[in-house]
Amino acid sequence: MPANVASVRTARVWSVLAALMAALAAAPAAASAQRPLKVYISADMEGIAGVVTGDQLGPTGFEYGRAREFMTGEVLAAIAGARDAGATEIVVSDSHGNGESLLIDQFPDDVRIVRSWPRPLMMMEGIDSTFAAAIFIGYHASTTSPAGVRAHTISSANLASVSLNGVAVPEAGINAAIAGRFGVPVVLISGDDVAVEETRRLLGDVEGAVVKRAISFHSASTMTPKAAQQLIRERVKAALGRRAAFKPYVVRTPVTLDVTFKNYRPAEMLAYLSIVQRTTAHGIRFIGRDITEVSRFLEFIGTYEPGIAP
């Protein structure tokens, strides 16, 4: 065989081998690019830009209709930011008040929305281990916080403190623990400056979108809705872009739940249950096998009424 022919054949062989190696190297990246990116969004209202008083938080309030629009706008911005980051599937939990605050006819057709109550996983209903990240929109500070707009935990009327394993937690902490039970990290929280800082102290350096700064329980210096929505979209995209840097918030098991009520009677009556210990005049303790059992108990004490129907 002439040397020049052998040289050409050798070059072709090497060319084919190089192409095969390049294809093999690209395969994992292509597979990663096609892998579903599921994002869970839990939305409350007290931390939404412009929301400051009870007049905006319930159906009888004069500005509730507008507050629903503000809330919907911020959740849509979070969805857009998630899409910008490559999200392929999104579930939204409508978690304020009666669980029917979001204007769902404005949502993309492929987004799923969890509405109304009761729910075993409360504000995190529908989350599971297939999700890559959780996002909290419109969140507020805890009931034990001395600052923060509309600061409370679960029930502003009934609860004075909620603790997991001896640590007082805001709703963001409870919900992060539920997400952590399924191996899902929280990557972003939006709300006032107090809520964002409180959550960061508990969870670490999660992305924060501060849409207003608390002045008092009923007042704030707030961004406009459009400015807040733009900020949320940008921060959600950034957070999901570095989602590998976040770790799930996991509480050790069994989980000790301590609840302090603002009144005597709930603590007294719940202590009639053999699974409940009364710890103080206003306090009870429940020990759950894991955070999902604790979540069910919290939903029970917040929802059950003797005359409940149907």
C-alpha cells in the first residue's frame, strides 16, 4: 500500500475516533440539558410589595382585590424567572388566607396550582423529591420577631410561638423543613427585609428579594409592584442558576414541636389527647416521627372545629 494512501486512511480513522469521542463527551451535557427542572413556589401575601394592613389581606378588605393582583404579579414574575433559568415544570401553592388568593386564570396553562385547605403539607402541599428547588414568595417574619410587617406564624390570632426541636421558627422554617424532608433546598425568599434576614439566619445564604422595608407591624417603605416583579424575576433566575450551592434544610427526627397559644383553652383541650403534653398554661408539645407528621398535626390544630361541615 502506498504511504500516502495509508496516511490518508489513518487520518480518516483518527477523524472518526475524534468525532466519536466528542459525541460521547457531549452526551452527558445534552442529557443534563434535557433533564426536567421542577420548581415549587409557595406564595403568601403579607410579604408582597405594597401590602401592609389587614384591609388588604381578606375578602372584606377594601384593597383585597388589588392585593390579589399584586400577589399574582409577583408569582408570575417568579414563574418567568424560573423559565429563564430553564424550569420545565412548576407547581404553585396558593397559601394565603383561604388559599384562593391567586388569580389563576392569568397563569400559564402548564402550571399546576394547589388551592384551599386543609392540606397535609400545609403551604408545601404537592412537593416531593422530584423537585430541584423551592421558592418562597410574599413571606413574612415570625410571631416571635419584634419587627416585620404583619409578623406571625401560621395564625396571627391564635399562636404566640412555634418551635421545632427547641428552635423558634417562622413559616419559612417550617416549610423549608418540609421541603428538606424530600431533599429539596429553598433557593429564594421574597418579602420585607426582616423576613428575608430572619430566614437567612436559619437557612443560610439563600437568595433574597427584599421588596419592602418594615417600618412597623402595619407600615413599610415599599417598592412598586412592577419594580418588585422585575427584582423577583432576576433573583429567581440567579438563584436557580446556582441551585447546586444550596443544601436542603433537614431537621433531626423525631421532631419535637412546641406550640404556644395566645389563650388557655386550646392548650387545655389539646392536652386531652394522649399524644399531646401540656408544657405551660399556654403551651403544648407534640413529638412527630418526622416533619410531615408534625405538619399534619399543625394543620389539625389550625383547622379543626367541633362544628366543621361538611
